[in-house]
Amino acid sequence: MTLLIFLVGALTGVLAGGILCVHYLRSAIADDIGPQLRRVQNQLDNIESAVNLALASRYAELSQLSWPAAIPAPRANDEGRR
């Protein structure tokens, strides 16, 4: 019976130690990755801004091309030729 109590205590200690170790490793990894994630997010924001600017410019060019060219008003000497 005494051996069983020590065995259960040892297993409980190993489990608690494992939980603390995993918790520490997860927080250390998260602290290490944080700055890299912010840098990647900034790069993605820059790319998104560039794409939005390119699309807006292209849309503006296409909308200018879709308007018909202005028809020049006939000059006074052109009216007699028609």
C-alpha cells in the first residue's frame, strides 16, 4: 500500500512538472514569435496598400477610357460643306 501511495505521488509530480514545462515553453515560443508576426503583418499591410493603389489607378484609367471623346463643335466654314 505504501508503494502505491509513492507511485501515485510520483506520477502526480511528473504530470504537474510536465504541465509547468509545457506552459513555460508555450509562453517562451509565443514571446519569440510575436515580433516576427508583427513584422509579417506590417509587410502584408504594405502589400495590401500597394495592390489597392494599383487597382484604384487602373480603375480610374479604365473609367476615363470608357467616356466617349468630346465631339468638336462644327466651325462656321464647315457648316456650308455639309
